[in-house]
Amino acid sequence: MKRVCISGSGLFTPAESISNDELVAAFNAYVENHNAENATAIAAGAVEPLQPSSSEFIVKASGIKARYTVNKAGVLDPKVMRPLIRNRGDDEPSLLAEMAVAAAQQALQNAGREAKDVDMVLVACSNLQRPYPAIAVEVQHYLGIQGYGYDMNVACASAAFGVQAAVDAVAGGSARAVLVISPEICTGHLNFRNRDCHFIFGDAATALLVEPLDTAVSKDRFEVLGTRLQTQFSNNIRNNFGFLNASEQPPRPWNDVLFHQEGRKVFKEVVPMVAELLNSHLGDLGIVPSTVRRFWLHQANLGMNQLIAKRVLGHEPGTDDAPVILDEYANTSSAGSVIAFHKYHQDLKAGDVGVLCAFGAGYSAGSVVLRRL
Ligand code: CO8
């Protein structure tokens, strides 16, 4: 089996960003309109009034201060409250593929590689723009890569699952190099009318190039020392959108086919699951957890990350131990841990160990232990 490394990373960030104050102003305008339109029913006790949101709550509960989106105007229009995108023809690149290609090109460039060096393209993310043809095959086409590609969805943990598949393919020799791409248009499946979660998500795309360590030309290489994946069924994060929606009788309510969660339960159940996964994985690799130089954690909730890192490191983590990008990007699902890696790996020294760890719906969790060359 070949030794394998991550030799380059890439990030695509949409041009438009929404601050908490802007998002809250739009949400509160929606609440005011709704309560005014239903004033009689509310006065009669037949309808519950909606409550306003607040930026202070959002920062305190999650650490999120802003998020990028593919369309700001639609999200902030209280009568629309979703990103509006142009309906593209079948002969044009899909938006998801376009974002994926931009991130992948940067990863290739950073790895010192070209399309001809790659055999396999994985698009690993939470929500795909269509069922088929696979977005990965479209991305492969626009990048000009021979070989093959496929899509995979393990929600926020998708990138870690993609890296394990890539490592297995490269180590076993079935692919020379693999692009693991995580494009996420999370705002397209977020319920911006739900006060409990309207602030959670943002859009971005990431890419990692995985190839044999011995032949990689990049100076910026991380050997993959090991990967470990875990899933455990839970309905606490769920989205019932699917191809049978139009057939289901009675039809589902509109908000059932968007993201919904029991955030507090998720927090309580996922923190121990992930801390245990990391401690056991590091232990089995003979690495003392407190010696890990950096954790690139999934970016859903700041408090959650601090608790996980503390349970592994044994002390309160600083941003040098576990960098934070969710303040600027919010939760970008599978892209989050890779954005943290992409932005915060240059300062690691040869021999330093870092862990990329992604977790989310399913539940699903994955750990990728890396050593800087
Ligand atoms: N403004 C003001 N007050 C609010 C707001 C708001 N916006 N929202 C809720 N409140 C109030 C509540 O009504 C409640 O009031 P009271 O105490 O009077 O009942 C109080 O604030 C506390 O509410 P919560 O208990 O809900 O607040 P929490 O402290 O639990 O924080 C969080 C909520 C931030 C959602 C938190 O629970 C959290 O982040 N949990 C972890 C969730 C998580 O990690 N989920 C992962 C999901 S992502 C994933 O796996 C990928 C899925 C696929 C991608 C989908 C893309 C769209």
C-alpha cells in the first residue's frame, strides 16, 4: 500500500456576505408583517405571534457573525427569504459544479498538478443540485479530467468520508490522484423563516487533492496517517426533501422539505461522540491527544468545538489549537473543516500532527489524522 498525502487545497467563497444585523432585520420585518396580517387571529388566541430574532442571541448561541451566500437580495427580501438563482439550461454548467470547479482548480494549482494527473473526482457534500447526471461527472468534464467521478452525501461529514475513499483508492492504486470536492449551497435548503435556525448556514466550496506521498511535487504536503468514520442513526437533524415529495399523500408541509433540527439535542449527543472518536483514533495511532498541534473541526457551533477540543486536548483550546472560521462563514456543512484547514495550515512545522474532523447529520463523523512533511 502506498503512503498517501493531501498535497493541495482550494476554496471558493461567494462574493456576497450577509451580517447578522442584516439577516435579523429581514427576519424581524417578516415577523412584523406576519403578526400584522394575523392580528385578529392572534388577538383571539387562535394563532401564536412570531417572536423576533436578535444578533446578540446568534453570536452568543453559535459564534456566527456573518455568512456568504450565492444571492443576498433574495435572502434579505422578507417576501422571498431564499436565494434566487438563474434557472440555467442543460447545456450550461450548474451553479454547484461551477463552485466546485473553482475550488478544484485552486487545489490543483496549490498541489502543482494539472487535470491530466487526476483519475477520480468525488463531489462529497450535503445537498446535490440534481439526482443525475452526477455533479462529479459534470465537474470532471469541465476540468478536463479523464477517468471517473461520483457523488456522495454524508451531510456535514462528507469531506472526511470523501478523503477516506480517496486515500483507499490512491493507497490501493486504483487512482493516481483524487479530487475531493465539497460545494455547499446551504442557503438553498435553509428555512430563513425559522427563528431557531435562520442564522445557521452559509455557502462555499472546498477541494482537496489526495495523491501518493512519494511522488507529490507540492512543498505543502500532509501525510494521511489514518482515517476513521462513524455513523449512528438520528432524526435530530433532518431534511425530507426528495424525489417522492410530489407523490407523497398527503403532501408534506413546505418547511418539512427544508433543514430542521433539535439543536440542543444535537449539541449534547454529538460532542461526546466526536470526542470519543478522536481520542480512540489518535490512541490507536499511538498519538497522545494533547500533543496534536491543530484541530480543523467542523464549523457548526463555537461552543461545541471548544468542548470537543477541550475533551481531546485536556485544556481550554485557543484559536491556534482549533481555528474558527464560522464567525465569517457560518456553517458551510461539509466545507467547514476544510475551509479551516485551507486557511490555517501554513504555519505548521515538519512533523506537526493535525486532525481534520467533520461531523453532522446522520449522525455522521469522520477523523483524518495528518502529519506535516
Ligand atoms: N433569536 C433570539 N432568541 C432565540 C432565537 C433567535 N434567533 N432562536 C431561539 N431563541 C430562543 C429560544 O426560543 C429559547 O428561548 P427560551 O429559553 O425562552 O425557550 C432560547 O433562545 C434558547 O434556544 P435554543 O435552546 O434553541 O438555543 P441553543 O442555545 O441550543 O442554540 C443552536 C441553538 C445555535 C442551534 C445550537 O443548539 C446549536 O448550534 N446546536 C448544534 C447544532 C448542530 O451542530 N447542528 C449540525 C447541523 S448541520 C449538519 O449536520 C449538516 C446538515 C446538512 C446541511 C443542511 C444545510 C441547510
